[in-house]
Amino acid sequence: MKKVSYIVVMVLLALFQFNCASKKSVKKEVERIDKEMDTIEASVESNETRLKEHDAKLAEQGGQIQNLSQEAKDALARAQSAEVLAKGKLLYQVTLSDDAVKFGFNKADIGPKAKEILDNLVAQLKADNKNVYIEIQGYTDSVGTEQYNMKLGLERAEAVRRYLSEAGIPLHRMSTISYGEANPVADNKTKEGRSKNRRVVILVLE
């Protein structure tokens, strides 16, 4: 009888200890799961915050892009296509028009006035010290064939690119394109209008 009682007591004690151990194990497991859930929730909140910030930046850039000229939008698209730096912000543009810098008729030479403007641009770029993308666009008047004017516009843009490169602007940050006689800013029927249309536009994008 005493042996039976002893066995019963030992069994009950073992069950009690097992129950206590199980409760401790369950408690630890619950605590571990709670910590993991806290970590997951914090990560989700962090990701949501980053997504909101990203959406806000996209919206801001979208607004900036909407305010760009068509030429600047085209330049931005080409920059992004070429995977070079251009976030969609036009810092400024410089125009070398024939009425100011005197591109000679059928010429792509850069005169003293144009060099002065380009020197000021180089000084500004170096002072700003920003990673920028520069597109140089060449335009002509309507005199001559379309094919010839495309070639002449590119020659003018390339002349500007060479000058900027020699002044220390990295070549890989610059590109050129010719629009030829397209997108005139004045009437090609007048001498003054044709002079304004013979130009090089330099877009500086960040």
C-alpha cells in the first residue's frame, strides 16, 4: 500500500514538474513570437514610410517634368534611356543664337562672344560642382535642304561640346543632337528671324 502511495506521489510530482516546464516553455515561445511580430511590424512601418517618401519624390519629379519644355523633356528621356544621371530637374539652359554670337552662314565656328558665354557656363558648372547631364542641341534656319541642315546643326553642337570638353567638362556628361531646321523660334522668312533660328541650346539637367 505504501509502495502504491509512493508511486502515485511520484507520478503526481512528475506531472506537476512537467506542467511547470511546459508552461515555462510555452511562455518563452510566446515571448519569442511577440518579439518577432514586433520586428515584423516595425519593418512593415519602415517600408511603408519609405514607399510614401518614394511616391512623394516621384510626384515632385513628375511635377518638375511637366514644367519642362518639350526639348528638355526629350533630353531627359534620352538621358534616362542612356542610363546617365538626370533626375528630371532642369537647372538652367544657355542659348547661343546667331543674332548674339554670330554663327556665320553655313558655318559652325565659335566666335569670341560665344566663347565668352561658354566660359561663364564652365565657371558656373565648376562652382556648382554638381553631377549634371548636359545636352547640346543644334538648330539652323530653313535655308538649304533638310539633310544638310541636320548635318550643320550637329556640327554646331559638336563644336560647342569640344569647347566645353577642352575647358574641363567631362565628355561622358555631355551629348549632342541636331534638330536642323525644326522647331524654329522665329520666322524664317526674314533675315532677323533666320538669325535667331541659327542657334545652339545647352540644357543643364540634374
